[in-house]
Amino acid sequence: MTEILTPAIFPEAFRDVDHLEDFMSIPTQGVIDDLNALDGDIIILGVGGKIGVTMARMAKKAAPDKRVIGVSRFSEAGVQERLNAWGIETIACDLLDRDAVNALPKVKNVIYMAGLKFDSSGREDFLWAMNTLAPQITAEAFKDSRIVSFSTIHVYPWSNPLHGGVTESSPPLARPGEYANSVVGRERTFQYFSRLHNTPGRIMRFVYAIDPRYGVMQEVAAWVKAGQPVPVATSHADIMWQGDANAQFLRMLNHCETPASPINVGGPETVSIRYLAHRFGEAFGVEPVFEEQEQDTCLMVNCDKANGMFGNPVVPMDAMIKWVADWVKNDNPIHGKPSKFNVRSGEF
């Protein structure tokens, strides 16, 4: 029988990476119901990143009779083997290679997670290729499927955190920095081909995901533990547990529209960076140090629409804080890929 995610099975802490990833891939009843009601199998493009591995595993747990196919370059050693061990088919593929993408199994349900964000200085052409050309190749190859595509809240203007967050009615904005602009290009590419081929889709404007190995909480906790000043100019952040993000991505396959439409994905509450630092300071027995002054704006979105479909995420803020504090306190492994939530220039 498939284990179902509820607060009753929350651990006090995570023993190791295997324990963490097993927990993050436990489906909710909603994921189980939606995936089993969905016609066709599932392919996840860009599965080898921080989020895709546990998402694919959750899909397989929720719908063990469906094919779940993970596609990536698989540049990180061991990822392909781990996915295979969980019953997930894997295919190594460069999504900029049109012939290779055209040769992929044409299943009914596509989750597109590929893209480039950080460390693109000096290779901006590759940034634009990954964020616009690869979506074009995918949209043409999978024109007869449903496509749920990864996007970001970085397409929105910054706003006052007291005003409830930016909604989907706000058009994507050309902001400073090539990353945000290229992601607007990714969205518009998927929308164009969705309209051209009547391909159902959704564009997931996604907040900062976290697990104890990466993300806003891990960064703030690490700064506090090391006695480093915590930057608070960006005073608040939208945060979501990675397992809850997995669930909403998968369930959105049942809520696609033609042409593909955007939807904000995240929790119902925002968190103060200063508050986080004090919570971690209490856990570590240290007094946090701060730098900068809180500014009037931050990158804040309103996720009521998605949460109205699916209900609020299962994992609340307090549980996330406790799990991250324990992980960082015990010097457990991290991804080493900062979110850069505090960067206000748009240059990552």
C-alpha cells in the first residue's frame, strides 16, 4: 500500500539524505487520485536537477502502474542509477538536440523543468538557448501532449510585502538582468506553440523551494551558525517545501488550459528573513547579526489560485524551520547552490 503524506508521519528530524529524499517523495492522497485519473504516462524533462529527482520518485510512488520517464544530460554521477533503482526509466538527452528530443517517447504528460539561471555570465547565448530554443524544440515535439512548464516569480515586479503579493493578472515584466528576460521568452514560447497546436499547458511561476540542503532557510541558518551578517534588505521571501512543490507540479497535469496559462505556485504565507534568523539563533544558541536595512519591496507573489485548487501545502513553516535547523546544526550535506534571494540587481 502506498504511504500517504500527512502531518501524522512528520519526522522530528532527518537521519540522512536517503531519509530526507524518501520523505520528500511521499505523495498526498490528492497526488495519488489525480495521477491515477490521468490518461497516459509521464515524462519529466530536466529530471536531474534539485527538484526533479524526488518529483519523479513521487510520481512513481503515486502511480506505480504508469511509466515515469526521466530525461536529463545526467551530468551528476549516480543520479541516473538512483532513478532506475526506483523504477523510473531514464534517457540521457540534450534538449537542444532536436533529433534527440524528437526521438523521445511521446507520452501524454510532460513536465518541463530544464533551464539555466545562475552562473551564466560570459555564456548569455547559452542562457537564452536553454530558456527559449529548448522550449521551442520541446513544444513542437510534444504538441499532442499536456505540458506543465517550470517558470519563476522573477518575471514579476517587486512589490510591498504588506500588499498581498503579485497575482497572475500582472503581465511578466522585462526586469534587469538577462535571466528574468529569458524566462519571459520561455513562457511566451510555450504559449505560442500551445496556441498554434492547441496543446494544453500550464506555466508554473514558482516561489523559492527549500529542503534542508538548499534554499533560503538553509542559507540564513548557515549565516547565523557561522556568525556571518544576515542581509535583510530583501526583508521577506515566499518559501515552499520541495515535497509540496512536487505535488502541485504533478497535480497540475490535470488542470492544463489552452493556450497555456500562468499560475503562481507557493505557500499561503511569507516569512520574514529577520524572524528566520532569530529562530535559527535560538536553535544554535547564538545571537544573529544583521546587515543592511529592510527595503519597502521584495519579490512577493500571491498563490491563492493554486492553493484554491489543491488546498494549502502540507508542510508548514514551523516544521521547515525545525528540520533545517537540525540539518545545519549537524553539518549535514548541502547542494552548495545558493538561491541568491537577497540579490536585488537581477544579475545572478
